[in-house]
Amino acid sequence: MAGVLPLAGSAVTRGFVWAYYYSDDGNVYAWRTDADYFAMSERGWTGPAAPGTIVYPRHWSPRRVVGHDADGKRQVAIVASVTADLWTGVSTTFTINGSDEAPHTCSVDLQQGEKYAFRPR
């Protein structure tokens, strides 16, 4: 939207990036992620993904960390690689974009691996 100014004090860049997601099945897929999350190295995103990269299947669930914010509300972050700091435990916090357009820090409580579910034909 040309000519539209960001909100005053906005800490988020807005938009999306097609990035690489390194799956446990040994393949590298494209995943559409928030541009702010793409820039957070602890999540493990790389790219942007090249045109033609196979998109991560819709009926699969990506690996993620689950945590809580300062208000105790459950929050989730997708982790693009098993070598990412959030997955290895090097980083014990992650940042989310709040509905107030400000970043919020969350503490990691647990990890959830990928889930593969196939639809019957």
C-alpha cells in the first residue's frame, strides 16, 4: 500500500516471506512466514525460498515450541530447523507480534515435533 505510513512507534515490519523449512522427513520445503519472524535467527528460517520450491504439505503440522507470555497466555512459535536455537534449547525465549503491534517476549515451556497426517483418498 504505497503512501500508507506505519503506525507511530511500530516495531514490526509487516508482510510475509517464503522461507525454507527443514523437515524431519529429510526434505526442504517452502513455508510462508511473517517477515518479522523470518528475521529472528533463533527460529531457524533461511531463504527466501526459491521459486518452485515445494510448499510444506497443508495436512502436516510443523515443529513448534509452546510457551507463555507475560500474561500467562499460551503462545506458539514455528521452528524451521532442528539446529535452530529455539529447538536446541540455546534460546529459552521467543518473541511474537502482539495485536497491539508491539513485540512480546514469551518463555518456552515445551517442544512439539512434526506430525504427519494423510487424508484418505
